[in-house]
Amino acid sequence: MPAAIPGGQYGYSPSCPAGSLLPSDDMDLPGYACLLRDAAGASAASWAEPLGQCEHDRAVRQLGIAVRDLRVLVARLAGRFRLSVLARPGPVQCARAAAVIASAQALGQAWLILEDVLPVQEVPARDACVPADLLCFAARRAATWPMPVTSPEEIAQPLADVVAALAGGTARLAAGAAQPLAACLTAVEACLRTAGGQLRDGVPSAVPAAARQGPSSCGRARMTSSCRRGQAW
């Protein structure tokens, strides 16, 4: 996995050392989506390794950053799907648009839960970047990058893989956490699995699901978010 970003340049990886390498600025949004997919998979694998308290705090913080920006990106993608329905109205197009909208809602629920449990203090700087630094950088770039004119399905497919990888990584972080953080992360995992499944329903190769009422599974999971911001763990 390539190194990520200079410390503090974008405000998202202050623990990364100065001089780290940036991905090319020539990348378009589908390229950033693929970069996100690779970084999410590598991050999830790194979270499966034994983590000290400092590393675990950092991982939860970076998960929160990634989920927050993914929520913004998928909400923008949902807007593009709505426009595609206006251009080519039909039941299949409507079902795909509804699925992506529901995915954005599920990511919003995941962020609301994470917002309550993010570590309140910055973690110390380290000598080298980790895959999640690249994950945060790519998520921020993708969230603010202009939406291309091309088919939105081209972006939805890698994003579905991103969310699925983060769900697996969240499960690993939950396994290494004490209560009540573990319960909150399990709730986040449920929301991410819902969001990933809905995104797959927005891809033409998938069988479009009927328009759903929203991320009910993570709506129930939200009830577990009795954790309060700033709680020590």
C-alpha cells in the first residue's frame, strides 16, 4: 500500500509524517473510488492485527472520518441517480435510485453512532503512515471531487466494495474494544452492511430490490448508541 498524505496538509491525517507521497492529482472520481476500495481493504486487514490502545483509538477516529466523507459522497451520488430517473424514467431506474438514497441514509446513521464515540484527544504522531491514512485522504478527495457526467453506476460499484470492507474492519475493531464501545461499533457495522447492500442494488449487474423504507436494521442499531462523546475507554 502506498504512503498517504503529508501531516496536516488537508487536516485529515495529522499523525502522518511530513514528506509522505500523495496520489496523482490527475485522478478522476472513478479513480478515487477505486483507490478508496483498495485503501478500505488494506485498512480492514490492518485492523485485524493486534492493536494497542493508541492504535485502536486512531483506527476508530479514521473510520469515523471515512464514514463521514462516504456519507457525503453517496448523498451526492444519490442526487445523480435522481437526475438519471428524470432522464430515463422507469421502475428499474427508480428502484436503483431508491437503493442509493437508502444507502446514504444508512451511512448517515453509522456516522451519528460514531460521532458519539470518537476519541476526544488527538493521538500522537508516528514515524510512518498506515493504510487508513490513505483511506481518509481518498475519502475526502472523493467527497469533494466534481461528479462526472458518466453513468453513476461506475462509481456505485467500487463504493459498494468500500463499504463492505469497512463493515468487516469495523467488526474487527469491535472485537478488540471494551463495552460500551464494542456495542456501538457493532451497531455501526450493521449500518455499513445495510449501506453496502443498498449500493449494490444501485448497480445494473445487481437485481434491483424493491424500493425499501430505509435502513431499518441500523435504525434499530441506533438505539444502542447510548455511548456519550468524550467517554473514556
